[in-house]
Amino acid sequence: MRDCRAPVAAMCFRDRNHTDTGLNLFGGYESLKGKVHPFVEVRIIAGDGSRAQAAGGINFTL
């Protein structure tokens, strides 16, 4: 088994027989009016070590 203080790119497993279940939720909205389409999206990962992400931006019609 590897030392778990290894760099991020290296994989490390302390207990290979232990798994956690979780729930991934994703949603978003995009305006489709005009040639410029602003959007927003949200991602939520619920479980041990829960976290959320929000992102937004602009899409252009070519």
C-alpha cells in the first residue's frame, strides 16, 4: 500500500473494503433569447465530505 502523503496525482487507498454512498445533483438554466445566452449551473455532492459548486457564463450564437 502507498504512503497516503503522496502527491495529488498519485492514488492512495487506506481501506479498500470501505466505500461510501452519496448523491450527485446537477441543475442549471440558460436563457435562449437573442444571440447571447447567459447561463448558470449548480452541482451538489451530498454524502461524507459534502460540497457544492456554482458556475455561470455566456454562450454566443454564431
